[in-house]
Amino acid sequence: MFTICNFSRYYRYHGFYRPIGRYSISTMAVKSQPINLAYEEAIEALNGLQSNAAVLEKSRREIQTQGNYRQRDNLHQVAMWLKRSGLEVADLDKLNAIHVSGTKGKGSVCAMCERVLRSHGYTTGFYSSPHLIEVRERIRINGRPLSKQQFTEYFWRVYKRLESTGSDMPAYFRFLTIMAFHVFLGEGVAAVVLEVGLGGSFDCTNIIRRPVVTGTSSLGLDHTHILGPTIEDIAWQKAGIYKVGAPAFSVPQDAAALSVLRERAIEVGARLYEVPGLREYATYSGEEIVLGLAGKHQEYNASLALQLTKTFMEAVDKTGNKLSEGNKLTQENIPGGDIVAKGKETAVNNLEKVNNLLAGNNIKELDILEDGHKQQIEGNNNLAEGNTLVQELEEISLCAPFMLNGDYLTALRHCEWLGRNQTIRKERITYYLDGAHTVDSMAASVAWFKSVTAREASGMSTTVARILVFNYSGERSGADLMTPLLGCEFNLAVFCPNVVSLREMFADSTNYTVNRGREAMRVERNEACWRRMGGCDATRVFRCVEDALLWISEGRNSDLSIDYPEFSCLSSVGATDTGVDRAKHIQCFIVGSLHLVGNSLKVLMPQLKDDSS
């Protein structure tokens, strides 16, 4: 069966009728906040820095043909814009940074790092991407997004400096990265946690030269049109954040990826460590380690965060003063390399000197012979020590677990990272949300969903139905991403684009980097592909996230209680009796693109947007 439904002219929310184009989601649950015009103007100006879909497509083609040569220009350009904004690259050396790359879980690792440092008394700055609700989430001070006032002030300060010093402006992500550095230096934070945006080697965040410590979360094939088609290519890019003298940590990786990480660490003179499993740690109190972030896959993320923060706190005190100067080493002064060179020089010079004395039988100078032998021995010892250190660099050490105090336990237990294995429970429906953008992360997400929904259903003496809401973004394979979902036994599958609403424009959700026509076609292809793959027979296609969730939640979530004359649905395919109407409880799995998840949170938790603090 296939039906086309017209959109209703008016929608009613809690007694208020609003015509299309004037409707506000914020009226669903909380009172509307006054609009901060300066903030809205800042967001509009920021959105103007986005590259449109055609420009991005041209850039992708150039990267594919020119390879790393095209990408290398990025850091030179960032340095130039940074200088125009009023900062030198050397100014960033003042920041005490934990820098994290990876394909899956790097955001979670960063969130746990920030929470651990804050629990131990450090003032923190945290830069991440993408945002889910509002762009100011990307730059946080002490765990909280910048207030609208803070964001506006820093934005215009940087924007006007750049505008007054040249005709060109950095693109969206570059601008925000530069702005984040201004914020962290301006606020005087003791610790900075930087999440890589894309890749690592040529990412904007890699403009920093002296991180305290670096980390790599789980690697997989993603953004292959930019980073390369193989896991070795991906690893090479991700390890580009390693710096001389700064310890590098990684979760267990595929053997091929780990080999590349090791080679890159040796190249720059960074010692690479592999983190242990979370259950190998012990606690002083004997308490169990409980993670606020759900999912078995978060355990290695937590272990990585523990090792990164422990190393950081051993090098930097709570005021931001460095306790160790080890990372002042230069590329020419690789740990062990200087000792090898000096050892060789001393050994050769003293051997030559002693041989000359013996050949000339110069008795008067033989009194220094013994001293020459001592220097010879010292040189050989230095040479051996240097060789040992170089050998250690070539090895990947399994770092030891350590005892966790109460601050660690509190941080891990209370760490929150919205949109990642998140559960929202309402009267007759539970929403499970997760941004899973690779096949591996989708498999992990499905394992989490099956576990938590089985636990929830076992405690109910009523009928339960499952609904899937899916979309993805970027150059990925929808079929590959949906394959792990086939075993979830959904009663109904819903597909929609990453568009939050057709009735209100959210400035923070504006995305010029995608072609709306292509996005609509992708949604239709996903629905058709799902049915061809043997997914559930019943499917629905909606034009936006809001319409999909309002239809699914009808009568089951009082926060979204709406008197609809009719629902807007582009297509309805398959059985009319899906079991959803008869079910007393719905388990709704919203998964795939983080943009889909973020737009879902705008609908389900509008208070997040209206919190302007």
C-alpha cells in the first residue's frame, strides 16, 4: 500500500495554533526564551562561512587527485588565519592539551577526560564536533557550553579581526577552531581537551605543537574519500597528532593499523602505549567501576581516558603549571637519539686518541691513557643506553592499570555525552539514541540496543513493539550500515532526512554542505534498500525528523501530545497491521547520523535548546 498525505495547514500545541513557518518547538515543553539577537546574528554570520555542497564536491575531487599535497595546505592556512586573528602558533604552546584522534569513540574519550580532570580540580576547556543542539556546545568551559553572551563576544572579536586584516575568511570548522583557542587562552583554563575533527595529520586542531599527551581511539574505515581507502591510510592520518616527547596512548587496534601507529610514533620520537582493559583497574574503596556512558565498547574508551588524564596530571598541576619539561624536545633531539650521537662521538674520538698515543709510544702522555679508556667506556655506555631507548621507542608497551580514587570513580559514573547510547524514557515509549556512522560502531550500537531493550521488556508484562528511525550522512554505504540492524526484529522502519522541522528554521542546524535534493533521494533509497535486504515489511518515509517522531509518539509521550487533523507522511509501504498500534509500549531506536540524533533531541528535549546559560 502506498499513500500520499497532505500537510496540515495548522498544528496545535497545548492549545496554541501556529501557522506553518511560525511554529516553535520550544512551546512543546518549556516557555520560549527571549531571542538574543546578537547571538542569532553571530550564528547567521558563522553559517555564512560554510562551504556549499558544490564547493565541497570540488574539494573532494581535488583531494582524490592531489592526495596529501592538497590537505597539507590546511595547516599553513590555519596558521595564517590564526595570526590574522591576533595569535601566533607559539601562543598555543601555553595551552596544556590532551589531543585525541580516532574513528569511533574519540568524543566519548574526550568527554571522560574532561570530566576526570574537572573532578580532580582542574579548570577545563573542551573542543568537540559536531554539535547536536547548538553550535556553542562545541566550545565548553568547565563542562558547560559557552553561554550565548560568551559565544557572541568571542565570535565577533575574532570575526572582526579577521575581517579587518584580509578579504578572505576561514571556513566554518577552521573559524571555530581558531575561536576555541582564543576562548581557552582568554579564560585561562589549566587543561584543554581537543577532539580531532577529521583525520589528524592535517586537521585544524593539529596546529598545536606541544600537547601534553595524545590518544587514539578505535580505528575503522570512514571518510575514505579524504583519508584513504585502507586501514593503514586511516591509521597514518590519525597518528599525525603524535608529537615528539609527548606520550601517545591507543586502545587495542587491528594489527595493520597498530603497526602504522608504531611507525608514526617512532618517526616523531613519541613513546606509544596500549591501554589495558577497564576491568583490570582496581579501586581504593573496593567499589565497582560504573560508567555513565552505556555500552560495552565504552570500557576501552574509559581506559584510554584514564591513562591520558593520569599522564596529564603527572605533568601539569591544577594551576596549569608544567611539572615536566620533557615535551620541549625537538625533532632533531629525539629521546635516545641525542645520547646515541654523543656516545658515538665520544667513543670514536677517544679511541682515535688512545690509538695515536700507543702508535707514537709517547710515554709522557700515557698518563692520560687511563682517563682515555674511562671516556671510551663512558662513550660505549652512552651508546648502549641510547640504543636501548631507541629500541624502547620501537616497541609498543602495554601500560599498567592503576588504583582509582574517588574522583576518578565519580567522574566516570557521572560523565554524560548526549546522543551516544542515550536512553529517554516516557510513559509508553522509550527512545534509544546513538550516533553510529561506521559498520563497526553500528554493530556495537545494535549490541547495546538489544541488551537494554531485552532488559526493559523482561520487566514488563505487556506487549512491546520496536520501531527503527534511520538515516546516515556523508560518503557511506547505507546497505552496510543497515545490515547489523536486520537482526533487531523491528515492527516498523521509519526513514527521514537530517532536517529537524519544516515549520521553524533552526540557525544552529543550518547546513549548506549538503544538497537537499540528494538527501531526499538518499532517504528513498534507504527505504527501498531496507526492504530489498529483508528488513521489516512496514516502512514510512517522512520529510523531517519532527514529523516522524510526532507520528511515532502519538498518545505515548505527553510532552509531544498533539491534536493532529492528519499526519504528514510522504510514503507508507507494507502491512497496515504492524503490531505497533496494539503494543502497550514502544521501543524506538534512533540511530545513524549524529545530525539525525541531534535533531531528534531538539524535538524530544527542547529544554536543551532553551538553556541559554
